[in-house]
Amino acid sequence: MAKRKHKRGTTTTVEWPTVFLIAACYGGWLVAGLVIWPNYPIAALAVMALAVALQSSLVHEVLHGHPTRNARLNEALVSLPIGVVWPYRRFKTIHLRHHADERLTDPFDDPESYYRALWQHDDLPEAMKLLLKVNNTMAGRFVLGPLLACIGFFIDDAKQIAAGDKAIRKAWLLHAAGLAMVLPVVQFAFGVPLWLYVLVPVWLGQSIISIRTFAEHQWSEHPEGRTIIVERSPLSLLFLNNNLHFVHHKSPTVAWYKLPELFRTRREEWLRMNKGYAYPNYLSLIRAYAFRAKEPVVHPALRRAPEPGRAFVPRVRSRSVHGLGTAPVPAEPPKE
């Protein structure tokens, strides 16, 4: 890491491994489109999907305050949305609220929860209940997960913008500015049809990330038992070591390349702290849950309907990546 002094005597740290990885991610994406696509289109689409997945991991790293201590500079480094779907500022808002570990998995308080309350689930059409059940298998999450998450999120944000939420509108305008640079490059410089880019690199890139997110959290009476540790994976670089997700949740400001050593030096302690919610690798998860739901759709602690005659007011403090929630909240966190 490099440090330099500002005029006022403050110290700025630049985490160069992350900077180099950001450059490699966008560089690989450009090489795939400009060099590989004309001769090896299938290989090019695969490389672009990996770039989309890596950029998603890098966005997660950046919103936690990396690789510099300047939030605007960090945002600029990952501002080209090659993954198309998620506005950086919206994801930042939602994800930082997700880090309230004492509320993890609660569908009203955790905006990244895949659970539903019983009364929410009972009100759904039968076809949607089936889709959510399939989505709780690894195969279902890989194929259907990106589509289900995007549809709910888009509809919810559109409603909030129509209701006058200026912060969300600004986040989408900034995202649109990024798309205005990315999409012409894909269509005209690469020569990749936009429909094909969305159906393969974008969808597949999100599906790859779903391997990591599928079992990241589960309901447990103990908050520390809700976050997984996957000890080893050939995908760890692509996931920026977030397979060690419990370690990340306990040390959210630690850079990705420091997490493995942090885990190794205290392995037994980490496993004891998270109540043994650990797997040796993702293959073990695939074997167990490829076509079998790991978790129920209904949250185990929210299986009771509201008492008759009493209005239910959910504890909604945030919007969800799945389009849940109704209470107005500030759309963006305080500036860093």
C-alpha cells in the first residue's frame, strides 16, 4: 500500500491490489469484446460474464470504503456499469443497511433477505409461491434468481421515483449516464447485440455471483450463526474472498486480500463464533442443495399471522433488493 501526505497533514491510503484488479476487470472486458469476440464469440461471452461477476464483487468492495479514503473517487473507479442492472448508489444504500447483523434474514429489516413472513407468503399467487420455492434451490437461484431479483427491484424503484424520491432518481440518472457509455461500446465497438449481451454476460455474471450469495445467510436464534464461512473455493478471487462471509461481516472495513490470513490465524475462533455454519467448499453446497431447497420461503420466526382485528404495521426501515417494504426512508446513507 502507498501513502502520501496531503497539505493539511492527513494520510491517504491507496490499496493498490484493488486498483489493479479494477483495471484488470475492465481491461479484460474490453479485450473480450474487441479482440476475442470476432474470432471466438462463445469464449468472449464467457470472459465478459466473468468480468461482470468480478465487477459486482468490486462494487461490493468499493462501497465498503476501498480502495481509497475518497468516496467519490472510489465510486468513479467502478462507475461504468458493465453489469447493466444495479445502480451503484442504490446497491450501496441497500447493502450497508444489510450489515445490521442483529437483524439479518428478517424480511422487514434486512433488505437482502430471501425469506418472507407467513402472511406475505399466503397472499402470493400459487405460481409465485412455486417460483420462490424453486429459487431456494441452487439450480433455481442460478437460473431464476437474477430475473426475480431484478423485476421486484425495478418495479419498487420505479414506484418510489414516481412518488418523488429525488435521491433514488439521481442514482438512476447517474446509472443511465454510465449505461450511455457502456451500451454503445457493446453494440457498436464490440458488435455484440444488446439482447445477447443481456441474456449471456449480464445474466450469467449475476448467476455466478448467486453461487456465493445462495447460502450466505440463514435464520438462527443466534445472530452470529446467521452468516456462512466457505473455507476454500477456486472462485475466491472472483468473489474477493467473500466466501469467508462471516469474517467480512465482523470486519467489514478489512480489504478483500487480507481476509484469508485473518481467517487462517483465528480459524477455530471464527468457526466457534459463527456456531459452525461452515462448508468446506461450494461443491458440498451444490451436492446438497442443487435441486433441494436449503431454506423455507417463510421465515421460521415469522410463521404466525397478525392477531385478528389488529392492523399489522411491519418494522420496515429499508427497501429490499426484492422489492419488499413500504415505509419511507432516506434513499442514501450519509456522505462519507
